[in-house]
Amino acid sequence: KLELRYTLSKNRMYNVDAATSSPILVREEATGALVSSAIGYSYSWDNRRNGLGGNNVYVFRFAQDFGGVGGDMKFVRTEALAVAETKILNEEVTLRAQLEGGVIATSGANSTRVTERFFMDGKIRGFEPFGLGPRDLGSTNQDALGGNMFAVARLEAEFPIGLPEEYGVKGGLFFDVGSVWGLDDTAGINLAGSDKLELRSSIGASIFWDTPIGPLRFNFAKAIKKQAYDKEQVFDLTISTKF
């Protein structure tokens, strides 16, 4: 499946406290609103579309957006996702592996803005959405700045836990590893190496519950590889998860 798109957006940063925030945020607030005008495409291959995969599911997605069709921003944003899933033990246990990554690059003397960069946003469980990656450790707020690159791998298993099937409750185990890194605007800040590629990882357990409002997922995670400045999150709840 091939999709084509055009995106027009206007982003502005505001309410930045210059006394406690990173100089990067202060500079971006002073710049004001910038318009992004981009064309892009997405290519996806999914064997669930033809119904011939049986117990094996394979999904691949690749997407790019090219900013600079007018507007103030010139950039290329690339993202990719690969998923493999299979069912074993009389189709009662589901094993799943996901690999995801992305990079954003600007042209000329421009640098990426915080509003454009990658944040993990739950991609590595056990950490807050803005809890890892480049951070201005010299500011009072130690602001998360996002990164120009990210990569993450997720391995998980989903299985019954002995409850009657009509309850719609299953259990799961997972392992996540990855990172977000890379900045092209570092003037006046103290990154202390936080913009370098440093892998984080976590392990945890999940409870899946099919409810009338949709499938709920409860994750209980423990970070096992982290940096001192990272912010952990032991529990999170999602309404649904798709790939």
C-alpha cells in the first residue's frame, strides 16, 4: 500500500521561563511561530491484507516527509517499522518482535526544533514519555530536548493466565531496548553527553483486558539499563495498541 500526503502546520513555543528553562527553549520562543509545508509518502506491506499469513504476521512500514514546499522549514524526516508475530502452543501464546527507528535532518544552516524532534512517548516502557534522551542538565528544569534519531526494539509474549475466556483477560511479558539521541543545536547548554547514543532497556509484565470501551493494557515495568538523569515510570495504561 502506498499513501501520498501533504502537511501544513504552524508551531510556536510559548510560556518559557527564561530563568529556569534551557536556552534552546528560550531561543525557540523568541523565534516565534514557523510554518512547515511538507509532502510525504508512506509505503506499507502487511500480509494480513491477503489473509494468507495464518499464524504468522509480518508488517513493514517506511515513511518520509520532505519539508520546504514553501513555509519556513526545510527538512527530511524518515521513519521505519518492522513487526513479526506468530502464535504457538495451540495458538494460545502470541510472540511478537518489533523494530522501529527514525531520523530527521535539516538543510543549510537550519537546525531542528524541539517541536520536530523525536521523543520516545512510551516506546520504551519503564520510562516517562519525556524521560530519556538529550537533556539540558545545566538548566533548573533539566528540560528534555528530544533527539534527531531514535531506534527501539520490543520483544513480548501474550498468553492466557488461567481465567475463563469470557473474562477477556490475558497476561504478557516484555523486554524493550533502544534510545533517542543526536542534536544539531547545542550552544549554551550542558548536555553532559546526554545527546550520545546510550542504550536503555526495561523488562516488565502486562495485563490485557478486553472491555466494552476497548482493549485495555496495564504495563508494569522496571528499567534495567538507564542514565542517572532519566525519569522512570513503573506503571502505564493504554486504551489500545496497534501496529
